[in-house]
Amino acid sequence: MPAPILSVTDAAPLLPPRGGLIGLDLGTKTIGVASCDPERRLAAPVETITRKQFTPDAARILALGAARGAAGFVIGLPVNMDGSEGPRAQSSRAFARNFARLTELPIILWDERLSTAAVERDMIAMDMSRARRAEVVDQQAATFILQGALDRLRHIAGQGGAAPDRAGQDDGKLG
């Protein structure tokens, strides 16, 4: 049975209390990968996968998840600023649907608006060279995406239940 593809609010009650998550920033040429600790407090970069074809890319992601005892995956969903979904978001959803056939672990779609821009801005502020930024931007974006989802999960747990994602914008379209 394919894994469920959910918003973070819908995924929160389904996740086990412990277990890391794997965050993914899906680009056209690369996939940034991040992971977190089993308590889901802090996201950290793992690696950047150079995209080949879906099967080897998915196999690498699944191997990273298995090695880290992942309880689920968080995939960045590149929503437009007006909340609409363009071709990149549709591509991310298609990846999630195909990936769901290969795992039973829940897949969370997380609104990643401006994640790469925010990471790029931070790396420039740290005076990181252009070459170094190019090496790590995708895994840093995956870290940014995963940390946002972790913070939201912690917020939901602190409230004892679900609340709207992203300042009231959880209308069920993310999952």
C-alpha cells in the first residue's frame, strides 16, 4: 500500500513519538537532503544527490532514511507567492506520489516558499564563496524546509492538537 501524502497537521497524529525525518528539496538537477535527531528538534544537512532517474534517486533517499531510522519524509512543495501551484509544485507532487509507492512511511508536503532564497541570503551574509554556496545550497534548503516542519510539529504537539499550518493557510491542499 502506498504511503500517505499529508500536510504536517494531518501527519502529526500519525507519526510515532520518536524517530527522525528526512527533508528533501527537489530541484531539477539535484535533490538536497537533510535529517533530524530522533526527538525531532534540529535539522541538519546530509548531502546533495545529483539527479539521474527516479529509481536510483529514490533508492538513495530510501537508503539514507533507513540508515537514520527515519519515521517519515518531508518534501518541499514550491508553492507560488499567491498560493497557487505551478509546474514545479506539480512535479514535486508527482515525485511524492511515485515515492509513496516505494515506502510505507508518511510523506509530508511542506510549503517551501522562498526557502532557497532565504538560505542563499544567509550564506551570502556569512561571506561564503559562490562556489561553496553552489555546493551546499540544496542541502541547506532541505534543512530549512525540514526545520520549518519540525517547528510546526512541535507547535502542534504543544497545543495538544492541530492548528492551521503556516499562519492559517492549511486548507488541506498541501497534503
